[in-house]
Amino acid sequence: MAPTHVLRCCQRGLAWIPVIFIALVVCWSYYAYVVELCVSCLSIFPLVVYLLFFHLSFIMFVWSYWKTIFTKPSCPSKEFCLPKAEKERYEKEERPETQQEILWRAATSLPLYTRTGAGAIRYCDRCQVIKPDRCHHCSACDMCVLKMDHHCPWVNNCVGFSNYKFFILFLAYSLVYCLFIAATVLQYFIKFWTNELPDSHAKFHVLFLFFVAAMFCISILSLFSYHLWLVGKNRSTIEAFRAPVFRTGSDKNGFSLGFRKNITQVFGDQKKYWFLPVFTSQGDGLTFPTRLVNADAEQPTVTLHPELNKSAAEVPVSPLSESQNRLLCNDQHANNTGDHLANNTLKSGEPQHR
């Protein structure tokens, strides 16, 4: 027991090394830019302008980075845990088919739309919970994370529903921070390189500052562009590599509501808060609007797993939550189109999609 505990403590300590490295680089960049460049090399007017914009980008960068690191990932609520009696039966049962029957019965009252690749209920044996839609287990954090995107070693935290907006802003402001430094340092970098300025200890800081800023710009730009694409498509990194499986099959665009609503789901309704690292994401992280539209009220059940017995296979379709209804509220044209599709679908007796 003791060696395992010590090993875990060591792993947690080592996990902070990338964060400490970034913190040291940022602290050095602040000293190199403010003290070695601005104070030592600039006149009063460019000094004030440079320091104003530098500190603005610096504060927003540090603020969003802090929120990304120290915002605890959201976990499934207690309603997704098996009842005590069912949990004991599940643990004692050795047959996978019977275990799935237990999970199907427990999932009848839960708002679940996604399944495993084989069409089974997504269950985490480690956390002992039925996984909500878009929830995945993080081996590094040893917990199930709602709308998990990935585990980022540079923030020593899981990026998911609770801090995904903060992570996007962290990438954005770090890119702005590096671009501003590289752009303003470039002319002094050239002057030092061509010996137009006196040779001093500031030369090393200015030269190295430009190279570091340019290097981080290139790496951050690619990552930031990729995550902007994911936000526009309403996908996580995990879903980009492995499409979620719904009741009707896998669909990489299953959670996409259109570009505008995809952006709103992450950043919120009020645009004035979009660029501030405060939580404004819509929903509760447990349920998400999908392109899957509920069947008619006269047909309250859908067949979810034909291989199981009929009583366990027919599960009522859960109604959309308030946040889902709000997000799925379309304009007049979309409503007319949706009504037309609904009429055609009800006539054919097939599930309706939008």
C-alpha cells in the first residue's frame, strides 16, 4: 500500500513539470520584455504604448491559463450510478449478456443517445457509472469527465465541459501574447543582430525572446486553428478521431446544430462574455442537443438493442432538456422544413432526423 501511495504522489508531482516550465518561460518573458527591452531600450512614448498592450495581453493570457489549470473537471451526477442492489447484481454477474440487461433497465430513465460500437450501454467499470453522452474516462485523472476533449499535460488537467472555453481562450491569448512580442521585438532583434545597438546583456534576452515567441506562435497557431474547427463542428478531439455512435448508428455530425449554435453552445448567448475566462457554456454537461429528433408521442419506445430480450431492449425516448430545447429553437424557415420532414417521416414510420 505504501509504495503505491508514494508512486502516485511522485506521478502527481512530476505531472506539474510542464506547467512549471511554462510558468518559468512566461516569467522570464515578462522580465526580458519589460525590463531588458522596454525600460532599457525604448523612449517614453513607445514605452507607454508597448507596456499598455503587453500587460493587457499578459493579464488575459495568465487569467485564462489559470482557469484552465484549476477548474475541476465535471463528473457524472449520482443519477448515473447504478442503484445499490443493481450494482451488487452487476458485480456478481459473470455473463456479459445479463450485465447488459441490468444496464439497459437502469438506463431507461436516463437521457442517453449514444452507445458503444457494439450498440451497448456505455458503462465505466472503474468509476462504476453509466457514462452520459460525450463522457469518457481519463486514465491520467482516473475519473470520468463530462464532454471530455483530451488530457493536456501543459495544464495538468483534463479539458472538458467545465473548462473547454477557458482552454480555447488560453490558446487565443497565448497566441496574441506571442505575436505581440514577436512583432514588437523584431526591429530590435534586427538592430542587435546588425550591431546597430550597443552590445549589452540585453542583447541575449532580446534575441532569445524573439526566437521563443516565434516558436510558440507556430505551434500554438496550428493547435488553436484545429480547436476552432472543432468548435465550429461541435466535436471534441475524441469525437474527431472516433465518431460517436447513436441509436441509429455512428454519426460524426450527430451533435452539430449549425455553426452559430455550435459556437453558442461553448461560449454562451451573451457575446460580451465570449472573450472573458468566465464560465458561460450552455447546458449541464450531461445532456446535449442532437440532430436526432424524438419519435412521435404515440410511439414512445424505440428498439435499442435487438440482441437482448424485448423487455430490456425497448427503452422510452427521454425528452429534451430545457437547454436542448433552447438550442434547438430554429428560425421560421428551419421550422417549416422540419415540419415537412416530420410529416414525411411519420407517414413512412421511420425515425425522424434533422
